[in-house]
Amino acid sequence: MSDAATARSWRATAARVLFSDYFVLWLCVVYVAVVAPFTPGFLTLENAGNLLATLLPLFVVALGQTLVLITGGIDLSVTSIIGLCSITGALAMNDDTGWLARSPMAMPVGAGVMLAAGALVGGFNGTAITRFRMPPFIVTLASMMGVSGAAVWLTQSKTINRLPDAFNALGGKTTIALVIALVVGISVHVMLSRSMFGRWLYAVGHNARTARVSGVPVNGVILGAYICSGVLAAVAAILYTGQAETGSPVLGQRILLDVIGATVIGGTSLFGGRGKVLWTLFGVLFLKLVDNSLNLLSLSLFTLTIVKGVVILLAALLDSLRTRLGPADR
Amino acid sequence: MTHPMKFFLRVCLLAACTGLVGCQKSETTSAGTAGAKPLTIGVAFETLQTEYWVAGFEAIKADLKKRGHTMLEAVSDGDTNRQFDQVKNFITRKVDGIILVPKDAKTCLPIIKAANAANVPIVLFNRPADKSDAKSVAVVADNFALTRETVAYLVSEAKKAGRKHKAAILIGDLGDINAIGRRDGFDAAIKGSESVVEVVARIPTEWNQEKAQAGLVNALQASPDINFIFTSSDFLLPSIVSALKTAGKYHQIGMPGHVILGGFDGDATAYQLLKDGYLDATGVQDVYFEAAQCIQAVIDLRAGRTVPDLIRDPGFVIHQANLQQKAAQMWGAQMSKK
């Protein structure tokens, strides 16, 4: 093969890589290859287990954000929903003062209460956005504040432990958490790629007006997306609370940037109409790899925050570049 | 033409090879130091948001360096689950011991259990865990006794003034056992002196400066005759000063209208206010004592020696009368020199 042909072949490969669905996964691999030699304990089975345990709840909550972003909205209240669900579940289940203390039904009913709380807040967000035509940013920002305040008020800032072992296992045992995350991930994937509702989500995100004219129930679709986001935040709350073995009104309060960051890094558009389960998984994986490696390097908080910010910015920049240069149907 | 999937597999293979080299390197290093005495200790703080935690962090770092040990550091920025990850990372890196500042007394229990399961000694700096089957050592100030002593001094100053005082207390996050100890110490000191000091405002701050300022401004509007304030932490002093200035009640000790002011921690702001004559007294936690005790506890636990579950920092009260004498022991005074 001539030099020119070889160069063309490499350029074509590079273009395929840059514009493929697996771009962020490749970014992860390159990151691991670059960082692993300098990071003690990075490529060990033990660390892989740790990484997986931290990745799963973030993946679940980011899936909800993906659905909302596909419609062209944003859900800033997910972290407060996690806190509220954590505390309502703990109030119901704890062995000391819970309504269901030591009952065999404590775990399923407690988890059900958490899911219902998530759906309720999601439903409120969706209703406010569709009924009153309020901007999603303001609605979810306000409910973030309100829900967070309610969670703190419910327990007067206190945390609640002595939760049923069966509940703690949901988040504490990585294999169970993995099964939950897989079931959720596959369900959302099937919904997005195979169901009418999934097609409607993309249609609303591309152009709500056109979708409405085409007969898509736009308000119902948006409401559904926010309810899904609330429920998925509640599932994440089950996993996080199980890991911490404690219900806390401030659980997950600091992960909003991680949730949105991971979703956007994965390739889901902030302007709607674009997003996939696999992309979100890769975005979460990339963010967690960065977090995990920087922690293992024992960098100071200040250095860690700066490095993480720069890495996320570079990844987002790269993504924006391939969006601009890439094929329109991507 | 190269297929993207093939390209991906090639890169994976390269990453795996590079990683194996990386692992081999770290194992060689570990083996090289296995027989040596220096320890590697993981230090995980929940926050570095206030001067007290920064001083504690720096004191541990300096003490470990002085003793020839290596420190791995992690700060979770208020995120419990993140702190759990960080401690698991320490365990992955085979640390010899862990010093932990947890977010609260309950959420740290799975973290302690993880360290117990890995047979890594864990010592809690300044915040003890709830009672459970998880084994840890805690080094803490006697929040109750030190606050009671500090507030008793403030009450004695109020008595000297010869008139009844109206008091406000700024309470910390009640999920933090230290905040509860300080609130109870305040109540114990006031009990029996109600004819001298009447508590008219209890302001919840959740360890938040904005909430402290807003709460105190509201309290001063509702009860403009408040003239006795105790804060559960010195890091809220700037908020108090601001609220007092707004209300026209910020006067030096001995001046008409002076509000008796007391605190807890002993930070640089408290030292400055003591020097300037605005702060009557503060209970000082001995950061250097606590840091040294934490490190010693890890070393002792590793050596199989018995260590009590709770090591108390007696602390001391610093006020206008003993300021010159005690300033050298006050960590805030040392920080203000830097």
C-alpha cells in the first residue's frame, strides 16, 4: 500500500473512532493506559470492585437525567430527590422508630415508599413545566431547594441508621447493585430504542412544535420523562443509602455536577434530541475513572478538583468538536 | 481499512499490558519497603472548609512527616459515599492505618466496618462514631466540659456587670455529636444562673455561616436587648460580628453596650478578636494534642497494644486574663502568625 493510501486509511479510521458511539469508551481506555503506570493499585481486581460499586448508583441517576435531557429539559432536583427518598425510606424502615420496624415487609415497602417519593417529585416537576409553561431550569432549581429543605426538616438534620440488612444489601452488595443497575439500564435502553414513548422523547427534543403537529402528546411525554427521572433518582437513593447503611437528608447533595457532567460527556445533548443509555454508561465510566485514579494518586483536594475540572472540560470540548464536525444524523 | 472494533481491541490490549507493567512496578516498590519501619497512613477528612479542619489536617501531616511516616490524603467535600470510596482506595493501596474525620457519627459505621474487615486500624479525629460492633478509636475534645467551663466564665462576667443578660446561642448541626455536646455544655452552665442569664434565642446554623448570620439578625430584631452570645464554633464569629455591627451592638469589652461574646475552637479569628478586646472567651481544642494522639493510636494498634476507645483532649479556656499566658498553646494564634 502506498504512503498516501496508508495515510488515508489512518485518517478514515481516526474519523470513524471520533464519530463512533464508542468514542468515550476509547477515551476511557486511553486514559487508563496513560494513568495506570503512575497509579498504584489502579489495575487491581479490588479497585475494579470499588470502581463498579461507585459507578452503579451514578449511572442509574444519570439515566434519568439522560431522558430529561433528550426532551430538551434539565432536572436539577435529582440530588435533592436522593436525599428526600433516603430519609423517607429510612423513616419507614429503621429498627428504632420506623413505622415498619423489624417487619418482614420493611424492605419492600420502604423501597416502595422511596420510589413513590421520587415519582411524586418528578410528577410535580413535569406538571409545573407542562401545565404552567415554566422553564425546566427554574422549576427543578426551586424544587431542589424545596425538597432539600423538606428532607432536612423531616429529620431536623439528623441521619437515621439501623436499617434492615436486606435493604442495606441492595446497595452494599455490589452484585445485587449490579443486577439492579443492569435491569434499569436494559429497561431504559429498550424503552428508548424500541418503544413509541422512546421515539416520542427524541421527537419532542428535536422539535416540540413539529412533534405536537405530528400528533405526539408532548406534555404527557415531558411529564413522563420527569417522573422517570424522579423514579431513577429514587433507585439511586436506594443504592446510595444501602451503601452508607444510613438515611441522610443530605445524601447525594454534592453529585449534581457529576450527574450532568457524566451525561453530557457521554454525548447526550444539552439541547435535546440526542442521547443513549450506552453513551451515559461510558460518560459515567470516564468520570469515575478520573475520580478513582486521582484519589489513588492521593492528590490534595485542591489539585484534584482542578485536574478533574480540566479533564471534564477537555472531554466536553472534544465532544462538542465531534458534534460540530460529525455527520448530521449522528 | 481498520475496523473501529478491531482498533478498540488493540487499544484495550495495549492498556492491559501497560497496566500490568504499572502493577508490577507498584508491587516491587511495596516489597522494597515491606520490612522497613515507616508506615503509610491514609488521612481522610470530610471537609477542609473551616480553619479548624485545615489546622488539624496540617498538624497530622507535619507530625507524620516528623515521625518519618508517609501520608496519603483524601477530602470528600461533605459526601459520605465519596468518603467510603476514598477509604476503600486506601485499603486497596494497603495502608497501615487510617485517620478519619467522618461526616457524622452514623454514616461512618460502614467505613469503619470496611477497615475492620481489611484489618486496618482506624482512628477518628475529633468526631466519634455511634456505638456499634464496628471497632475504632476516637480522639475528641470534651465538648461538654470545655463548653460548660467557657460559658461558666461568661456567666461570671455577666454577674460582674450586675444586671440580667439576655442570651442567644448559635447551635451547630445536631447530626454532629460535637454540636450536641456543646449545646448541652451551654445549657449546663446556664442552669442555676437563670437570674443572671436568660436564654431568649436558640439559632440553628447547621454549621453554615449564612444561616448563622440570618438567624442572628432575626433574633436581634425579635429581641434587641440580647447582650450575651455564645457560638458553638468560632468559624461563625465573622457572621456574628457582621450581625452585631448591623444592629449597632459591636463594642469592645468595658465599653457601654458591649455584648458578652464567647465561642469554641480557638481559631485565628477568635485570637484576633480576643487581642482586639471584642471576644470575652473561647474554649480551645488542642489540635496538636489530638493529631499526635491519633497517630500514636494507629501506631499502637498496629503494634497490638491496647488503646482506649475514646481519648479525651481536655482543651482549655482562653480569655482576656490569661491571653498572654495561653496564646502559645492556641492553634489559632499559631495560624495567625503564618
